[in-house]
Amino acid sequence: MKPHGNYIAVKPKPTESKVGSLIIPESAKKSLIRTGEGAIIEIGDGGEFEVSIGDTVVYEKASEVEMADGLVLIPHKAILYVR
């Protein structure tokens, strides 16, 4: 799969079910967790990017598009920082 334009394919890291001693139910994760983290798998052809394949990024979860293969597509501008 090759993303189009300024989109990037990311393999998301599983979200934690526990924060400190607080357990977050699956039904609440989508509304409580606003960022995602994952490794870049593929980069679109829409210009020059400041990230590379294999980088781990934190991104705005509201911008992600979930794919059937477990990957998510995010626009380049949704990346908050690179680890």
C-alpha cells in the first residue's frame, strides 16, 4: 500500500489500558485518548517530509483513518513530534 499525497501509513502502538491505578475501559478509550503513537511504515508522494520510514511518531488521533490491515493513515500535519 502506498499512501497518496501527504498521507503517511503508521502501525499504531497498542494503547495502555491502565494509567497509574486507573483502568480505562475499552468503550472510553476513543473519547479519552487524543493522541496515538506508532512506527511509520510508508510515506506518500506529496512532497518533502521531515520523517522517515521506521520513525516513531506521536500524532493527533482525530486525524487517523483506520485501515483493514491494522494500519492507520494520517496526514503529515497531524504529526505532533518524532521520538
